[in-house]
Amino acid sequence: MSADTVETVDHDGDKRNPKKLSKQELANALAETLSRRSSSKHDTPDEPPASVARISEGSRLLRILLLGFALRLAVLTFASDFVARNLSMRVELSTPVTSYKRLVEGLYLASHGISPFDGGLFHQSPILLALFKVPYAWLPQLFSDAMYAGTDVATAMVLALIAAKKATLPAFAARPLVPGESRFRCLPSTVALLYLFNPLTLATCLARSSIMFSHLATVSALYFGIGGHIGYASVFAAVATHLSLYPVMLIAPISLMAAERNTPSAAAGQNQTTSRATGIALTLAKFAAAFASLHLLFAAVYGSEYFTATLDFTLRVSDLQPNVGLFWYFFIEIFDEFRPFFIAVFQLTALAFTVPISWRFRKDPLFGSVMLIGVISALKSYPAWGDLSLFLGLIPLYEELIKYMQYTFLSANLILFGVGLAPVFWYLWIEQGSGNANFFYAATLVYVFGQISLLFDLGSAMLRRELDIDYPEARERTVIQE
């Protein structure tokens, strides 16, 4: 062998096919390797400590919350005439059960010793009357505007807390990852940012829709549910139900959250099943007690007519004012003798999803809650754009599902077209008289279909990811249909 060459050996020690390199080539290769290692050590900054990362994330979240609050309060204060003229009366943002104008009318009647539920105008929860009684009577409008802005910001903050706590849930902490996937870390500040600066969320707040208070109670129930705090979760779920009825559907996944948190992982067999059943029953009992207590309190103050004017009003769909839902046009067209039957069919269509969705996603009750909130947004009797804003605000909690979603472009375009066409067709129908109700209802159908498409896509993405986790070998297989 030449003195200027070096024989190299493969890693398996096989010398049958030796590679000969000159000493100069070997020296260059060694120098390049050492240089690469040195640069990787000095050029790559060390990761900040966990405490520093938490402080940075908290500071970022605080700035987002303050900016969202300041933006809302500034618009409500300095552009109040524009808001009142262009947003507060929009049927896409305000419904008979969330209207700010109707809330002010109810407060006026209550301040003059007249029951706001005697007439046919006020249909919102007595909780809102108690909440706005002092600001309406004694404080300037700025304080009421700050309450609306603060409620929206508080909802974003609770969503951020849910995002921070998600990683500790049993469905994520002990579950293996998809091969090739790193542990997902949901940034709370990102979740808050996407919710607060969603145009639908911002428009809902500026319209002073009372749906925001229902949103805050709903996400608070979810937060305490995933933390295993059964009492708080039940109380907030009862408050949300009194505010807008349909959050009653969420008590099923919330009870599963509480049962999961309070069931010892070491328990097995019949003991674990019994413990979980006990946790679910306890949650349902506490929710029923909280709901009944509120009902008895309101009935004692306002009489039984409060129930007829609020929850029963929502169930019976007594006011057929146009909105972005499916009910109003259909019940305008049908005969009165068929009305009770179809009301039952429409209402049960939404409620019927509660048990199947909760059971199918019982290993991840938080995701089941997100799916049910999407169902509520699409199928409730008096929906508004604000309902969709909460559903969209919860989806970033599951960023790991985005790569599995196949119809995102279709769903996004359907929703955007529905949102964009609704004001145009309303203007043609009401202002110009050159259109009719069919135009506006067609836009609502596109809008609702977009939500259903998004729901289907999101659920399918979760099922596909579960399949990849449970059967990783199936990811490489190709299905051939003959």
C-alpha cells in the first residue's frame, strides 16, 4: 500500500472492499467534521430555562389581552354612533335572545318596578338583569362598555388557561405520539390572539351581544371540568344553560372530564368502572342542583313567567325574526298545526348529538366539547356569528389535527361566502326590495353547511390521528380498490 494512502474500513469491519483515501483527503475530511461540530456548538443558542419561557409567554399573553381590551373599549367609546347604527341591529350579530336593545328595554322596565317578562320583548336571563342593574342605574355608559370588553377578554384568558392545561390531561400526557411527530405544545397566547382578533368575535363584542356572557360561562365550565373541579364546573354549566339553554349539552363531556380526573389510574376492572360511574352521577347531580337553585331563585323574584319568556321561548322558537340559522324560514312557511312536531324534530336534531359524540370521544372529553359547541353553533334556534367565533376559537387547541384535515379550503370558503353574502342579500331584500327572503336564507344555508363541513372534517381528522397512533404500521399501507 502506498504511504500516501490510508485504507478505511466499513463500520461492519469488512475489509474486502477497502476505500483508499490520500492523507490529504483524510485530513480535509477530519477538519471539516471538527469545524461542523464546533459551529453547531457555538452557533446554536441554548434553549432558555423553563421559568424564562413561562415569563415570556405570560408577558406576551398579557400584551395581547390588554391590546384586545383597549381596542374594544376605544371603538365602543369613540365610535358609539357608528356601532349603534351599523352593528347593534344586525340580524347576523343580534338575535331576540341576545339583543342589546332588548336588554336595555328590560333594564328600563325593571328599574320602574315592572316585570320585564310581562311583555313579549325581553327574553334574556335574569342573570343579565342582576349584572347590569347597578351600571344601568348609577354608572356611565363607559362602565357598561368596559364590562362587554372585559367579558370578551376574560373568555380569551380562560381559553389560554385551557390551552396551558391541555398538555397535562390524561388524553395527552400518557398517549404516544404519531411516528415522526414531536410533542405538541399549544401556546396560550396564540389561542388568545386568534380568538380576540377574529373579526366575528370583535363584531359580536362591538354589537354588545349578550352571547359573550354565555361564552365566558361555557369556557369556564370546560376549564374547571378538565381540572376535575366538579362543583365549579357544574355551577358554570348551569349559568351557561340559563343564559342560552344549549350549553346543557356540554354537561355530558364535562362529567366525563371530572370522572377521568377523579378516577385513580391504578384502579382496575369493576372498581374503576364504578368510580367513573360515580363521578359522572355526582357531576350530573351537582349540575341539576345548581340549575334548580337558579330556577327557584328567579321564579321567586320574577314569577313563573320568566321561564316562559326565556328558556321556553328558545325551545318554542316563538319569534321568527330572521337570523343566520335554519329555523326561522322553515317555520314561517309551515302550517301552524305542524309546528309542534317540527319544533321537536329540529330541537332534537341538535340534542341527539350529545350522547354519541360524548361517547365516541370519551377518551378526550375536551375534544367532544369542542365538537358539541360546533353542533350548537350550526343547529341552535337563534344562532349568530358570535356562536361560530367560539367554535373557531377552540379549534387552535388541536393544531395537531390540521395536517389531517382534508376539506379546510372548502369549509373556509363556504363560511366566508356565507358571511359575506348575508349582509348583501339582506340589503337587497329589506333596503332595496329587489330581493326576497330566499336570497338571505340561501346565504344562511351556505354558512351552516360550511360549519357542518368543518365539523365533519375536524372529527374525521381526530379519528385518523387516533388510527395512526394505535396502528402505526397502517400508515405505510396503500388501500387498492378493485
